Amino acid sequence: MANTIRASVVQTCTAAYSLPETLEKLEKLARLAKERDGSQLAVFPEAFIGGYPKMSTFGAVVGDRTPEGRDEFVRYANAAIEIPSPAISRIEEISKQTGVFLVVGIIERDVGTLYCTAIFVDPVEGFIAKHRKLQPTGMERIIWGQATVQTKISATICWENYMPLLRTFYYSKGTQIYCAPTVDGRPAWQHTMTHIALEGRCFVLSSCQYAEEKDYPSDHAVLNSEKRDPSNVMIAGGSVIISPLGKVLAGPLRGGEGVLTAELDLDDVFRGKFDLDVTGHYARPDIFQLNVIGQ
């Protein structure tokens, strides 16, 4: 009996911080993955709901924050969603109607702090888990809080993928499908995803945003304010699906939004682990041990 699953990565972006329009995009693209490709799993990018404020400074410098930056943060916080909330209920309904298990990057608002979060939504059970980004990168630390490991389900967000101990934690839990929602559109990202697939002997599903200036509010910061152009690329995409032996099954997708789908033969995980299991027969627990606080 075939041990396969059809899985998609969705390359898209937030609709100018508009929650209703972004949820409409989520439904449209989830339906496309299901009806066109027969997908059972769809991974959406980092910060898809709530938005990734590329190029924003929020008026912050060392030792000072401007009133305008505080106002910008209010707008950003108002675009975030809470768990639970009507937005989460809508995502649950989309999952139920399409029959697609959804992994969705959101900006989560929890009292006075925002988190870059990935949620897991099952067609039958609804919202089942979330993972908050453990360590925001660079300027992200001004707007997002830190977190702890909250779930054993893998959705390693953007530069969390450069944290070897976090990867090892997920490998030790037997991750077969390693989700990597991101906004890193650099060509070098492809090497990182291939390395993780080979190292963990798992399928890697990396879903990246693709965004142009027109996808942001008209007053949003851009790379060159004197040469604004609606078609200027803000986030370059590069979504990809890679097998446990490093074969690219779909992508990388460049130049626009879209849905990539591949059939994953989960037996390939064990074909790969035949000669490499980094937390099993290829480990040296007599020398190295991983201690995860709270787990």
C-alpha cells in the first residue's frame, strides 16, 4: 500500500495588512491546491496573516523611538490576530471545507506583545497547535517577542533554520515533513533547505512570500523612496519542496505568486535513514546530548 501524501507550498503575500482580503487569498489558494493538485497539506509563508513589514524601522534608533514609529506599530498590531479569534475560526472553516491541513504563518497578538507564529489547522479537529518563532532576527526583535518550544510539530520559521539545536530537537521527534515558512528570498536559502533535507532525512517544504511594493500600504517604507514603483520586488519568493535525499521535487518558484505541489513518498524517509539518522544510529549520545528545557 502506497505511503504517500500530496503536499503544497503556497507562495503569496499579505494583502496590504487587510485581514479580510488576506483570508480570501488563503481560501482561494487552499482551494486551488486541493482542486487542481489534490493536496492534503498546504504550507503558507511566514507572517502571511498580519504581514512582514519589510524595510520598516518603526522609528527606532538606539536610545529613542519616534511618535510616528509608535503609530506605525499600532497599525501593525491592529493587523495581528489573537488565538482564539474569529480569524482563527475562519481558517478552521477553510480547512474543513477544503479538506486541507493548513500550516499558516501569522502575526499573533497576545495582550501587549506580538509573536511571529505558525499555526496548525486540521480539517477535522480544527486548530491543534502553534509554534512561536523562538528568536526574531535583527530588527524583528523590536516588534516580536521571544518564545519557547511549544509543539513537537515542525514549522521552523525563517532563520530559526540556522539554529542547529532546534533542528536537532525536531529530528529527535521523528519529523518526516519539515515545514519552513519564510520571507528569505535569497538564492542562498535554497542551499540551506537542501542541507536540512539531507541532514534530517526529511521532506522540506519551504513556503516564501513573494511581494511587490503594490502589496504594501502606499506610505510603507521601501528600499529607495525616490524610485517608488508598484512592481519593485520587496520579497523575492523561492518556495521549494525537497526530498530526504536532496532532490528538488518542485520549485524554486520565482517571479510571482503560485502553488507548488509534490507527491511525498514517506518511505523515502526510511530510505534516507538507512545510512544517516543524526539522532539515532549516526549519533553519539555517549559524547553529545541535547537537553530541551520544558520538554
